[in-house]
Amino acid sequence: MPEAPPPAPGPHPAWPAPLVVALLAIAAYANTLGHGFVCDDFPQIVESPDLGSLSNLPRLLTSPYWTRGEDAADRLYRPVTVSTLAMDHVLGGGRPRTFHATNLILHALASLGVYLACGAAARVGRGLLSFPAIAAMLFAVHPIHTDAVNSIVQRSELLAALGLLLAFGAGRRADRAPPGARRLWLVAAGISFALGLGSKENAVVLPLVWLAFDLTRDSGPSPGRARYSKYAVAGLVLGAYLLIRYLVLGGVASTRDAFGSAATDTRLRTLVAVFGDYLRLMLWPHPLTLHYAVNADPGAWPASWSDGRVVAGAVTLAAALVVTAAVWRGGGRALPWLIWVPVSFLPVAGIVPIGTIEAERFCYLPSVGVCAAVGVTLEALMSRRRARLGAVALLVLTVGAGLAATWRRNAVWADDLAFSEAAVADAPGNPWAWWYRGACRLEAGRPEEALSDYTRALGIQPEFPDVLDRRGMLLFELGRFPEAAADFRRILDRMPGEWVIRNNLALSLVRQGGEANLRAAIDEYTHVIEVDGRRVPEVLRSRGYAWMRLGSWREAAADFRACVGLAPGDTKALTELLRCEAALGNAEETRRILRRMREEGHEPPTDILREVEERLREAPH
């Protein structure tokens, strides 16, 4: 049965609807203003040397988005996003409240963008119960957006969606505007599209969402050539963006692919499961989680088409196709919005390399289509007298439930420790969650609890190098040197070229003491010196200490002398060389080193000076 026609514009004033939308968006995230930095916020914001001054903007605009951490080499370019982060850092003195306030405002603006985009597409009434208002209210409080809004470094999702929504609405208005006004709307569309692309790559789908409306019955009477002028503008903007991106990054596509060399069949199975999850979460956002299993490692990917996740995803996708086909046959106004959903998922569908396979923040833009389709349906029900009261009650219940669920979910991002606690609760079988909580507990001064978490992570994934390293270092700090050495050895069994780990192993052996351990440590230091010359002075000094513990003063002196030759400013090595020469009875050399240290303004510690003077008195003149 065809849907009821949209209601004619009524006498209701337009201003209450956008006001309510904005207030709902602000209310849903008002409790984020007291939150701190979390997870990726630290390497990108707290530890960034470039965000503290706007004078660094030229460098930020010509640099990759990720400049620190493990993603520093990735080929991402988001100058608009990083510029807003720099401005927040300067305006708020680096305090998290300013960043969270900006994210809240951007989400409110994106919600208003949904309202404007739906109005531009549908040309219907703007009352509080109109389709654009319903869609925007649902978008404003949808719990699946908590990932994008709470995480400061994921601001790119908010900005890209805002840019695309404004560009979409401007392009649709340009279709119906007279020539003079059309040019202004096209300029607005081009600027908005550029801002979206400069925020995140997923704004690239703008021409496709325009096409979805132009090829469906919702597009209205054909405006002839005017309709295609917006595509020309989008093409020019996209071409300029790709050129700048290439010049800055030396390439266009990302360098990280979470799928790696996985077979096409494996990719397809995984994506069916993932997109089934996305559709379910956009319609029923529970349970939400911070870390999806498919992001953990290839072993978490569905192994066959009979895997339960794949079957559930396939059923969900099939149901979505059936609904879309029924709407298409009925000539429903929801059709282009249903097409919006898969189109806006294309940038994260594994067609181009992407560093994360599944994340709730990826639903921020696609959920516009879901909210709009639901809005069209509720508006149609409200046009029927018998269904009106039920439809209004359903809307109020849904908005209220979304508001409450979003408010509760925001608590997950209160601080790094709360985030890690939620990660463990969400995915207790994921070693990453235990590792992260261990790191946060250690930062909070709870080493024994951190040690327990690291051990839990290794119980799930026994050869997790990062966790073995963290646990080894913690055991070392707790004075449990044999256990620390055992963890470092486990890493070296798989990664023998890790000189830092080998150095840590040697230090653990030295702290254990005993001739056998000291000689084993010397062998480890020697191996490091032979295979990696980057830290030779530091390792020479460490090996010298080991020789001293053995009483091998001549070998120790040789290492300290070599260390000073490579790093003349190393006063620690020079001090130990002083002790060695005194122990060997080389009085003249001892006095020469002492004179040098004093000339350079480095007086030896009192206890060492006393030791040296005693040895000099015992030495023959």
C-alpha cells in the first residue's frame, strides 16, 4: 500500500523545532563537560608538541592527521579537524573541558544539520512533529553516537557529517533556486563539502547521496541542467582536495589496512557480520561496546559462512533489502534515506585500506538515513487520526529512552580508568581490555591490581608482547627480578631483535646478582652492541656496571672509557671510569680524570670521592 502523502505545510511557527533539537543534543551530552582525556586523546592532544600555539597551524595543515603514536605513519589528512583541536588547546589552555564543550556544540550543530538536510530534501512542514524535526530529534539522542561525541580525537566524525549535511542541503536547494540564488547555494555547497573532506575522508560520498535523491521519486520535477551543476562543483572540490592530499602525504589512500593480506572471502564474511551489527545497533543500540572482537586479531574474524555472526548479519542485511524493496515498490519517501545508509558506509567497507574494521563512531553519518526513514514513517502515521496518538507516544518514548541511555553511556568516557573498566566489562575475553586497564591502574598508583590485569591478559593471549613487556617492567619495579627476566625472555624468543627488551633482560639479571646472572647479563649487553649501534654508549655503561659487580675492573674501565669516547658529556660513565682507574691503582690516570671533571664543573659525589682518595693513598706514588 502506498504511503500517505506528506502533510501540507501548516501554520505552526518554524522556530520551536530546531530549538528543541538543539536542546536535546545539549541535554544528552551535558554530563561530558566534566570528563577528562581518554585513550587516544593522550598521544594526539596531551602529548602533542604542536597544538599549544596557533603559530604551528601552517605545519599542522601540511602534516598527517596522526603525528604521534603507533598511527603516526598512517596516510590520513584532516586539516580542519586538527585546526579545531589547536584552537581548543589555545583557548582552553589544554584543559579537557574546552575540547568536550566543542564536541557538544558540534553534535548540536550536526543535529540541526539533519533537520535542515531533511527539510531541503522533502520540502515539507517544519513543525515539531514534522519529518525533519523527528529525524533530527532521534539523531540528537541516539546512543550509538556516544563514541564519536565523547572521544575528542574522533571529532572528525562530527565535522565531516556536519560538512556533508550542509553541502547536501545546499545542493538540493540549488536545484530549485533561480539562477542568481542558485550560484550562492552552489558556493555554499562547495565550501561545506571542502570542510567535510578536510575533516574526514568519509564526506567523499556526498555526490552519491545526491544521486540517491535525484534518481528516486522524492526528487520532484526535473529541473533540467540545473540539477547537475552541483555535481560539477563537487567534482572540482574533490579534485582539489585529492591533489592537496597527495602533495602533503605523498599518496591518496591510507597505508594501514586492518585486513592486511586476508583473502577476499574472509573480508566478505567479516563485513557481512560487521554491517549486520551496524544495522542492528542503529535500530536497537544495545549492547554497545568499546572494542569489537573483529578488531582484535585475525583469529577473531569469522572462520566460515556458517559462523553465527555471519548468519545474523546476513539475516539482518536480507531484512533491510526486503524493507527497501517494499518501500521502493510503494513509492515511499523513505527510499532515498534507506539508500543513504549503505552509501555512507562505503568509505569504511574495506574497499580502500582502513585501520579499524568495526567501530560505533562509523555509524554517525549513516544513522542520519535510519533516523530520517523512521521520521518519514512516524510522520505518515501521525497523518492518520487513529494512529496519531500512538505515533506521538512512540516518538516521546523513543526520544526519552535515547536521552537516558546516552546520558548513562557517557559515564564510560569520564576518565581513562573509567574507560578501561568499561572496556573490561564490555569485552572480558579481549586481552587488549585487560592490558589497558592494567596500564590505567598502574598510572593510578595501584601496581598489584595492574599486575593482576596483565596476568589476566596473558591468560587469554599468552604471547602478547606489549603485555609481557609491561608486566616485566612492573615486576622489575616491584623487585621481582627473576619473574621480570622470564617475561623478557618470552618476548625475545619470538622477537630476538628487540634490543630494548634484551637490555631490560640484562638489567634484571644484574639486579638478581650472582656470578652466573652477571655473566649472562654481560652476554646480553654484548649481543645488543653487536647487532644495534643506536644505543652503544648507554649499553657500554650498563655492561661496565656488570663488570664492576664481578670485580673485573679492567674490563669495566675499558667499557666506561669507550662510552666516554663516544659520549664525552656522559658524567656517569666518567665517574665510574674514575673509580675503575683508582681500583686498578692507576694513580696518574685517576688524578687526570678527577682534574678533568672539576675543570668541567662536575664534582664527584662525596662517597665516591672518599673511595677514590682512599685508593689513591694506597697506590704507589
